[in-house]
Amino acid sequence: MALASIVALTGTAVAPAAQASGTSGARANSASLYAPTALVLSVHRGDAEQVGAVQRAVTLSCLPVAGTHPAPKAACAELNAVQGDLSALGTATPGRMCTKQWDPVTVTVEGVLRGERVHYVKTFGNSCMKDAAESAFYSF
């Protein structure tokens, strides 16, 4: 299902340009200076080894900015600021207090990031730690 969403997002980002210009898909892609980003972000309880039910999932597309993510512009801006390095997102904010209780929450990112296929998993110790990151990208 996630892959179908990615294909649908990517297809709608490219197809209208090709149809509007009356050119082939390859030529229409060259009209954009930036590689596409179309992601599905999901969160579930448990660590990366545990496959739990998805609690929430959103889509995020950059160029054009779109999707069901609650803050797509801010999330795309964060991705651009770290040049697409997902591991640089979601670091804890100093001064934010969370318990050390181990109740893991895992975020999975799948799709196309700057034209490259990506599958990224980040586990937070608990929901508070996920929220303490104060990242628009992880705020869904």
C-alpha cells in the first residue's frame, strides 16, 4: 500500500508537466532542476525489530510541497537544511525533560528522497523523546 502511495505521488508530480508541455516524460523531467521527493512516514509502537500495527501514517512530497503531513513546508525545509540526511533530523532538544522509561516508538520513512529510493527507520525511547526532537519532519 505504501509503495502504491509513493508511485501515485511521484506520478502526479511528473505526469501533469508532461501532458501540459506535450513532450515525452524524459524531457518533462528535465524541466525541473530538483529531484523528486515523495515519502510515506509511519509510526508504530515498539522498536525496529518489532512489527507493530501502524498508529499513524502521512505522506510528504517536496517540489511541489504537498501531502497529508500536518506541516509539509516546514518538513521539506528541514530536509533541505540537512541536505536530505535523515539521520541528522530528530535530535533531542536541550532542556526538554523526558522519562527514561523504555516504551519505544519507531518512525519508518519510505519512498523517494531527492530522486533516490530510501528506507529509513528511527526508534525513539518513548513518545516523549520523539516529541522532544521538536522536528517538524517527525511531528505527525
